Amino acid sequence: MNINKITISGKICTGKTTLLKNLEKKLGWPIFMTGKLFRDYVDRNHLNLEQVEEQSSVLTKKIDYQVRDLLHQQGNLIVDGWMSGIMANNLTDVLKVLLICDDNIRYQRFAEREKISFSESMKKVEERQNNWFKKLEKIYKRNDFVDPKNYDLIINTSDISSEKVLKKVLLNVTPASIS
């Protein structure tokens, strides 16, 4: 398979952004971060990130369809986003990666990143995630966003280093693509 695009999906704190940055550094490919685009929108409009209901369906579809359109274009690209793998469905030049991780490890990562307690982290992660999934399910009439059947490569990031995660992905990219 000649891979020239990679999508990275997964729940909160599974290592999506870390993998994206490591791939960008290794491959030199352009990146698109749907989460950053959304967080910038939230900041500009003074919204609460945990209360995703404030996000309109129009904005969600706009971002997701922008990803879909980018994935259909020529050239290399790495995309980090909840729906990026789904938007790449049936594209043979896209490696769809799903990162999974033990919930308690995800909560701990979030707690450390946000400098909050573990219990507060658990509450915030679940609230944000549940809001996202409910929103996406309502918009797209599906609930299989992190179902492994939709992905080419599933990596459990619970107990391995970010370097090992990177190596697993690079094993699926043609050598000519790697600088």
C-alpha cells in the first residue's frame, strides 16, 4: 500500500498530538489538527470546552468535511482528529490509526497536563468525551467513532513509549515517504 496520508484518532489523552508531532518531525509532512482548530474557535468565542453543546453542528461538519476534502487531495498529510479516520473511509492511500489507552492512564495524563487532581481529571475527561460522542452521534447518526473496525492500525499507548508508537506507524508507511 502506498501511504501518503495518516489520520490519528482516539479518545482524550491517548497520545494523538504527541504522535502527530513525532510524525511531522520524522516525515516532514504538513499537519492538520482538528482539535486545535476547534479550541481556537472556543477561545475566540469565549465558550466552555467541556460544554460542547455550545458547538454548532454547522461548525462540526465544516471542520470534518474540510478534513475529508483534504484527505481526497494530492500530497502528503497527517491529520489528528476524532473523525479523521472516519472521514478517510475507503481511501487506500490513507493509514487510519486508532490510539487506545487504559482509562486510568488517560485520566492521569490529563491530570498532569492540566495540573488538576485525578478525580477532577476523570470527571472532566468523561464529561468532555461524552459530550463529544453525543454531539457526533446526533450529527452523523452513528456511534462507531472509536470502533477498531474503522481503522487500519490500532495501537495501545498505555504501556509503550511515544517512540515505539511512532515506530509502529512508520512500519506501515513506504520507505520512500520517510526522510
